Amino acid sequence: MRATLHLVSAREYPAYDRATLEGRFGAWRPPGAPTLAELEKIHRRVLRFASTAPRTRQEIEAFLAKDAPKDERMRSWLLFAAITSANGLIWESAGAHFEHRKLARFKAPPARLQRAVDDDAAYDLVIRRHLGAFGPASVQDISTWGKIKVPNIRAALARIKDIRRFRDERGRELFDLAKAPRPAADTIAPARFLARFDAAILGHDAAARTRILPAEYKRQVIFSAEVWTTFLVDGFVAGRWKIAGTPRQAVLELLPFKRLAKSDKTALVDEGERLVRFYYPESKTYGVRA
């Protein structure tokens, strides 16, 4: 999904796998690359290879050597696509640490994760999940989030019965689940900390991210294929944060983009202390530097 790393429940994995297939397959696909049907044949071989033991990227690359073209760019894409596209491999739990991707080992999903799922049901579930997290949302928001093609999104929105429609200030049509909470406009949002590449930012169409990321801060948050850690004040990005810890001490540092009000700083320190305790539970002391 968006060719990156995500966690999803085992029950819903087959639906996510199917609904995001086209987007994963098309990611960075160079001209002349294998078709999806050709890639699925290659991937079935990779699945068999990864069903006998967890495999590293290097082992999968060596396994695919005879299928790989001579062009270096095409070889790199084939390895990427064979791991992430058709019926994707999953990380072995013992190596599934985001900080150590090079050490990751992949394995074939168990049979319950490879079960067939109806296309309409897959799109309906995944789009409902997006609306449950980010609604009201536009069709383009959903497409950006999951790289799902617009016709499939519109068809699902027509099928889902408990949908409400809205218009934003610019006249764009927005969709939401009928029973989803929609706080009043003057509701104060609590202080929150977002991770790198957080979906709360990437879950919107790029042109609509000003709903959470003020335009004047965009270059300080998204640049060089990076989306940095940020914190929110009343629902909007107001700065970045960094964290470091040792067995003796763990400290989270606030890097605001402008001077913070005293009440906002107090709320961020309280929330930040909870985060640093969660992040470094083994440290003896904790703190937030504001």
C-alpha cells in the first residue's frame, strides 16, 4: 500500500491486498516492465520460495536472477515489485523493526491471508476504513491514500449505503460515514504527535493537505522524499519533534515553527511525556524539552 510499510489486521488483510494491488503494481513502474499477469507468475514462484523459510532481499534477488533483465533500473524494479506487488509477502515478526529494514526477512502469507476476496467487498471495506479515519474526505483524498483508481472509488461510494455527502468551502464534494463523529467547528483539538510519514498528513490529496499542514510549513515537513515527525496544535502542524533515549534518560525535544502559547506548550509537554515513556519504557528518567 503506497509501496511502504503498514500494519493491518489478519481479518482485513486480503481486502487491503486486493484493493491496493493496482497502486502497488504501478508504483515507479518503468516503461517495458512486466505486465501484472507476468509479474503474478513470477510472484507465485517467490511465494513458494518464501514458504519454506524466511528470505532476505538478497536471497530473493538471487532467486530471481535468471528472470531479471540486464538493465539495472529494471532489475531493481523487478525485485521491488516481486516483494510488494502481487499478493505481497509479509515481514517475519522477529525482524519486523522499522529501524532495521536491511535486516528484514520476508515470508509467504499463511493460507488464511491468501484467501480470495470479492473485488467490490474489498474496495467497500478499505474505503470505509479511510472514511472512518479521515472523513469527510474527497475522492482524490482516498485515491492519494491508497492509490486506488477513481472509478473503483466512485463505484464503492455508490454501493455503501450509510454515506453522507458534504461540500467544503471550495465547493469540493466530500464523503463521510453517516454515524461518524463530526465535532463542531469551534471544538479545540488536543495536542498530538505524529510519526514520520504519518497517514494523518499523507491521507489527504496533496493539494488539500492544508487542512492539517499549513502551506508555510510544508517545506519544513515534506521534502527530499521525507515526511518528518510533527506535532499538532488545535489540529494543525505547528512544529517538529525529535526523541533520544538511553537506559538512564529519555528526552523528547519540541521544535516549534513559531512561538507557542503557554497553554499549548503545557499540553504538548503533558502529551510528550506520555509519548517518551511509551517510546523508551526501560529508561529511568523522562523529560520533554520545550
